[in-house]
Amino acid sequence: QVQLVESGGGLVQPGGSLRLSCVATGFAFRSARMAWYRQAPGQQREWVASITSAGNTNYLDPVKGRFTISRDNAKNTMYLQMNALKPEDTGLYYCNSQTVALPYVYDWGQGTQVTVSS
């Protein structure tokens, strides 16, 4: 059974940092392309960043240079280091696997809330 468990969110002031974690079990994490997504209040969920099994990364333009996606295959865990946070980064952050054909593969986890506010 696939499980995606996100953690690490919280309330942070503009300019602050957070590190999100995603523990993924029930599928071949080591060979999976993984991604972070977020959903702001009243908005659709959007893709934020991806990392391939080889460690190649891609980012949504507004987060480039501020966010860093990484993974630890030995721990079945993916991370999102978020620096220089802005109020527009506020949202519920989710992780999932994705393929060339599918923007996301598995049922969503509970997500982790990130709130950027002074």
C-alpha cells in the first residue's frame, strides 16, 4: 500500500526558511521521479519542483534560486529546502511521484501546511 507522509511545515516570517520532508513507502522510490506540489487557499494544486531518480531537478519559475529539492533513497525520503520564503508561498504542500504521462501517480497524502506571514 502506497503511503506519502509530508512533514516540516509551520508558520514562518517572510524571509525565513523551512525544510519539508516526504516519506514514501509502498512503491519503488529509488527509481521513481518525485515531485512537490502546493495548493494555496482557493487555488488549484500546482507543481513546485521535481527530482528524477538520477538527481536531476526542475523548479517552478517563482521558486528558482530559493527552493532546493533533494532525496535520500536509503531513507525513502524526499526533501524541500525553502529559503527566502514569501507570503505567496503559503499553502498546503504535498509530495507524489510523477511520470512523463502522469502529473501525479498516487492518492494524495495529508500534506503539510506552510504559512508565511508577519
